[in-house]
Amino acid sequence: MRHAERNTEENGWEMQRDQQQDLRVTWQEDGECENICESFQLLQIDMGWESAKELPAESEECCSRNVLRKQRHWEKMVTAKKSKRKQEKERRKVRRAEEKGTTQQPSKRVLKAIVQERLLEAKESGPRLCIDLSMTSHMTKKEISRLAAQIRRLYGSNKKAQKPFWIYLTGLMSSILIYEECLRMNDGFSNYLMDRTPDSYLNLFPLENIIYLTPDSENALEEVDVQKVYVLGGLVDESIQKKLTLQRAQEHSLQTARLPIQEYMVKSVNAKNYHSATLAINQVFDALSTYYETQSWPDALKAAVSPGKGYVLRDIVQ
């Protein structure tokens, strides 16, 4: 009997422990449920609405636009940084190749980036050259086409220069023929790194800073000053009218100058006995650009004045 009673008591104690454990588990589960419920409630009181379904549609659209805008801005920043890192890597390769004396050629992308940097630096602190295109009424269609070709050569020379100028095309209106010819004959003209404007150079720069380059001037150009703006009349050889550009400069009391051809060159003997100090605008630019890099007028004039003009350097004659 006593043995049976002892077994009964033990079974009762075991049942009581099991019930207590079940209560603990239930309490823990209830506690976790309460914590989870409280967390969800906290998430829903941020803006004063009881549930996410009650958020206004305008707020959702605004948030979506802001997110998309920030994402696009971030993507642009990442793309720009990747491109810049790649260009810097290519430049380091070029510098290492130059230091080693090798002839490794940089990629076209790197060369393009270097040219753009030089041109933009010239815009900030380099010398300025302005092509006055307001005189196209004095030219025929053929001569205007030749002028457009000269503008292309001038821009090509400026891109190759180690110390480029910043170029302005003034008096350039979309309604005139020279604009149409530049677009037709010059690939990528609309992307040229230069200023194109219908305004006159007289309205863009202080008059005291302008030097009008004309072959009829009595003043020989002595140097290239980055504080000055050099203006070339947009005329081709065939359409040159005597002293037209000089008269235009004098009307506005502008300083004038010519290339020092007479000071450094002499007339050469040729079969046609032809001598001309009048150059195309791209040839004048070649003289200015070479002088700005070398500080030598003989080198500049040798690069710009072709033998067909009937002039040679003085030291060659001697």
C-alpha cells in the first residue's frame, strides 16, 4: 500500500511540473507575441496613420520620385567617377611610357580628354582669337564655302596645339549661309569647343582690349598678349577688298596690327613675280599659335607663309 501511495504522489508531482513548464512556454510565447505586436504598432505611428493602407497616394508618389531622382544622381556620379579613374589610368600609362622613352600611343579616348582639358584651360586663361563673320555679304557662295573650310583647318590646328587659343565665332547667325556651310562641310561643327554667337565682338569685349589683325595696318605685331583679344576678319583671299578690315577697325577706334612679315621676310624671285602678304585666317592663326609656343617670329612665319606667297625668311636669303 505504501508503495502504491508513493507512486501516486510521484505521478502527481510530475504532472504538476509538466503543467508549470507548459505555463512558462505559454508565457514566453505570449511575451514574444506582445513584443512583436508592440513593434508593429511602433512602425505604424510614425506619420500619425494607424496602418500603411491609410498613407495618401500623393505621399507615395512623392517618395517614389525622390528615390528615383536620388538613384539617377547616384548613377551619374558613379559613371563619372569610373570614367575619370579610367582616364587617369590611361594618363599614368602615357607618363610612364614617356619616362621610359617608349613610343606607346595613348588611346583615342585619352587623347580626346587631353585636348578637351587644354581647350577648357585656354578658355579660362589662354589667349583669345575672334573670327568676325559679319562681312560675308561681301563674298560669293564659293568664297563662303572656302571660309568654312578655313574655319575647319583653324580649329584642327588649335586642337593639336600644346598651348591652344580660345576661339570665338562672332556674327554667326543660323539664318546666314556661312552657318549652313559650316554644318555641311565640317563634321561635328555643333560640338566644336569654341564660342559661337550672333553678337558682335564689339559687344563682347572692352574696346581697349581688342586688336584687329589686318594686313593693311602700319603696326607690326610684336607679341601675343593673353590680356588682349585678337580679331580676324572672316574674308578669303579672292574676296579681299583693299583696306576693308582696316576701315572697319578705324570706325570703332580699335587698335590694329599685322603679322611682321616685312620685318622678318623678303620678297623672293619667282616666275610670276607674285608677292602677297595677305593670308587665309587659318594661316594667320598658325603664325599666332606657333609664336605663342616658341616665342620666335621666324619660326611662326615659316610655319604660316607658304612659298607660293613669294616671301622667304631673311636668313635664308643671306
